[in-house]
Amino acid sequence: MAKIQVDLARATRLLQPAPLALVTAKFRDKANVMVAAWTMNCSHNPPMAALAVYPARFTHDLIVKSGQFALNIPPRPLLETVKKIAETSGEDVDKFVANKLTLYEGKQVNAPLIVECIGHLECGVVDTLRLGSHTLFFAEIVAAAADELAFDGERWTLADKSVKPLHHLGGDGYGVLEAIEAKH
């Protein structure tokens, strides 16, 4: 099988697709939502996630000040909303209102959760690391919930197109996964 050289500026895309997240954060009376493709698990015990955010983003400041955020996993039908959120700054407009998102309060963090999303991870920052262009936030997952049609308690079910998580493929490319079972 022939291999091509991958430009190092695009090398991280070989680790994609991962489910993208709508990151919500709030500090005092300011709240925002941003799109993030750079999230990952980083510990089972305690359960932890990592999130990379560019420091110039409005949400970065909210996370630094509040020490918490939520990862909301959008389903396929939210694709156009995801694109609109990514193209707008929360400093200029209330992206929740502009995109007609329905919010509810988290159980453990002050960051709003998005009703239209199929999964929610409430996260408390425990450490940060500045790496090159981004800040990596390490956070303990303190509460989690998922749509019962999308997640069976162990994994994404991927049976119904309307509840499949979106994955960022790079640039303007998005996709959803197809479920296949390995034979034993």
C-alpha cells in the first residue's frame, strides 16, 4: 500500500474524526458556545477529558475565569447550526439566541447545557498546559448525560441518523460514523 507524505500542519487530522463538541462556558453574566474538534479522554479514574482552545477565543477567557465548561455533543441535524456557531464570535452576538438553542442548567457546573445536543459532559478544570498555539484544559468530568436513543450506557448506538454525533473531518468537512461489529 503506497503512502503519501502528510503536511505537518495537517498531521493532527489523521487523529480525526472525533465527535465534535459545542463547548459552553459561563462567568458571571457572560456565557458563550464555541465549536471544538480537539477534545479527548485522558483518564478513566477519575474520569477526565482534555480540551484544546485557542487563547484568543472568547470562550477561553470564560473557562480560565470560571474553571469549568461543558462539552455538548451535537447530532447530525445540528450541522448548519454548528457551522453558524463556528463563524460567529460570542463577543459580538449571543450565539445561543442567534441559533435558537434551548438551554438548561447543569447539575455540577455553571456552564449552560444545550437541550438539542445528544450528550453532555460537565467538566471542572484541574490543570492547564500551554502548548504552542493552544491551551490544553484538563478537566474532571463531574456529571454526564446522554439521549437514551443515542447512547446505550456503554457506547453510541449509531442506529438512528438523527441521533448520530457529528465528527469534524477538517475544513468544511463533517461526517457521522457507521456502526460495524467485529466478529469473534
